[in-house]
Amino acid sequence: MLFLASLFLTIPLALQADEGPSKLEPSASASTATAFWSKSNNDLRYMWMLPEGYSEEKPRHMTIILHGTGSDYRWGYWNNFNPRHVKLNPLRAGDIIVSVDGTSPGNNDTRLFLSGKKDIESFATFLGEMRERFAVDQIYLYGHSQGAFFVTLFASHHPDLVGGVVAHAGGIWNGVKLGRKMKDVPVVFLHGTKDPVVPLLNSVGGRDAMLDAGLELTTLLRMPGYNHWPNSMRVSEAIDWCEGMTSTDPERVLELAKELARHKGPDSYQYEITPALGLSYQVAARLLGSERSDYGIDEVPLKIAAQGKDLTDAIDKHGKAMVKELKKSFSKKLTLDGDKPLGMLLAVREDYRGVPSVEEWYDGIGFDKTLKKQRKKASKLYDAYWQDTPAAEAFATTVDLLEDTFLIEALPWNLSAKMEEWHEDARTIDIDKKALAKFKVYEAWKEAWELGNKEYKKLWMKWEWEE
């Protein structure tokens, strides 16, 4: 049931009528924090913008934006580094930012990132040209929707060309070979839990497939309640983790760990989530050597190592507070109960991955094993929403399966809305009495998830750390 990529296409944000920035060939003397556009030698248009203080003598990281279906090179500009976003939520302010055309023509003058060899090699050629035209250190790929599927594919073919990959609102195309040659490429699956276009299941499945293939530098950054649209702040966090897990500069690693642990507040969309404490812990743990991290850094200055320890200890302590609260409701037997904070149970598992106090407790209650069993039972429930299933049958399937799938966050995004709509129209759509009697299972599920989400926010808002 891995990946439904071929069934879901991006619904693009409307492209502006004008071309936006002026055309200019890349130049170190160009104005910084100002967007321009150009065309590559293989006819791919791209927007580009230099960071403050850029010079050819000091290479910078480069973040390249890959759009989804129905868009072109301008998508990255309008949604990530136009003046409004640069002011409010800049996308990796210290990086060279590039937004490029898809590698194949689409409909109505749009572009596509397809999975053919021609597309892969065309993009590899483009990356080579970017290195020639700019002073570049690492290249990070940020793909949205179709672009997200493409960046994971590309990394599987050319892991040596990228420093990290962020697949936002995407996943992995069927047939992508996840070889060990990708083991040093950090990959972040970024996804809104209420994405109506590409289901969250794609990113969860992509993350799990990579981990099962032994690609340990893979993680999931979930965006509770968020939809399909772009979000510069969260993408920056994802790339910060990619850099933080591979940089050999202890001072930079500490800086990134601190940034990940910081409360960001509402972003330009007035959206706010917990600081990325699990990601921060994983990055900071590298400063403590191989005993604390498989990616530990040798010869870390004592002052930096001490700060890294303080941060990891603080996150672990905060994780213990989360576990203490969860222990009040959950023991070794995980059951569905509307009075239990179910939404918090899943959120803490995902958001605190790698934090010892959290890992130990979840291992003790067998959470991952139970979740894996529940995922195997969920295929009928997915089919009820994603196929042309009669409403009464979909309703009955849901109430029959929720007790066996209640731990899964990646259920259909509109499950609640559809269940309540069907329940209200029960007579019209001919739902039988047996299925109606089980509606209380759905009500308990909804209550438990909403309670958990509310309790979780109360706790993560209390996070604080003084250097």
C-alpha cells in the first residue's frame, strides 16, 4: 500500500501573470536578497537569489526548489522567496536560493518533474551548471508535491550530488531503488496531516521504507492540521536538520541544534507547531561523540560539547515530562478510549524520535509493534475513502476498523467530516442499525484525538531552555 503517487497530482497555487523579477545572468556583483531569473544551458528557466554577504571566495550552501504539477520555475519565487516571505519567514536566509523549471514540458506552458532517465540526467546537468555559475558548498533539494517525489528519486540515482533532500507533501514513486549508496544523504519527509491532495500516508510510508532499507539518515517532520501548501519556515527546519546531521563544524552543528529547539511562533500563514525537539536532540547529540550518536563528531571543543550536553539533557527532561503525562492514561495495553489523550500519544512518538526517555517508554509499551499491526489492517479503510465505495459501506467499514486502527494518524484527511455527514444522512443513504450502533467507536476516536492534541500543545508550549 506504499505509495499512491500516480493517483494524486498537485493542485498548484495560481501563477502570477507577470514574470516577476528581471532577467540577469548569475553574477557575484548582483544585489543580494533580490530575485532574478535566467535560463540554463539545457533550457531550464530558473529564479535565483544571493544571500547577504555573498562572495565568490566563500562558497555558500544552495537550496534548490522543485515545484509540483501545474507550475513552473516561478512557483518557488511566489511561494518561498518573494519579498513578503523574505521579510517574514525567509527560506534558509544564508543560502543561495534557486527555483527551477520541471525537466519536461506539461500542459498550458507548465513544467513537470517526471521519473524518466532523461529527466534525471537533465537535472544532474543543471546541478553541474549551478556549481559552475555560483560559489557552492552543499546543494539541498526541496521538492513540493510532484517535485517531492522527484527529489527522492533523484537522490537514489545521484546521492553524490546532493547534501540533503526535503520531500514536502510527496513520498516515493513506486519502483524507486533505495540502495545503500544513499546512506549518507539526509532525507526529510515533510507533510501536513490534513493534506487533501497527497495523503500523509505517502510520507509515512516513504520514511518507513527508507529506514527499513537501512537509510538511517531519514526522518519525518509532521505538520499537524496543515494542508498541502508550501511553508518556508518548516522547510528551513528540515534543511537545518539535513545540514546539522552531516556538518563537521561543531560550532555550526550547535547553532543548528539551538535553532531547531527554538520556539518559532506563528509563521506567515499564522501556523504554529512545537519546536523540532527530536530533530534538535539528534543534531546536538553529535557533539557528544560516538557513544551518544552514530554520527558523532570527533574533537569537539569542551565548551561546545558542554552546551550540546545541556541541550540534550534539557530535551530529554522535557521528554520525561511528556511520558509522565502519558503514563496516566496508557499502560502496556493500548486501547481506544475517548478519555485518553490519543492525539498526544502519536505526536510525542513522532516528534521526539531519538530522545532516550521517550524511546525507552514507547519501546516498553510495544507501541511501534502495535502500530505496525494496525497499519496492516488499514488497507480496507483507505480503500473505502479512495475508491468509489457507496457511502453506507464506507461508513460501516470505518466503524468496524477504527478499534483496530486508532493509533494511525495517516488516516484519510476528511474522515471526520465524512463520518458525521453520513451519520446525519443515515436514513437517506441506508446505513444499517448495526453500523449505526458502532458510531460510538468513531465518537471515542475523535474525542481521544482532539483531547490529545489539546493536552500536547499545553505541554510543548512550556518548553524552554536557557543557554
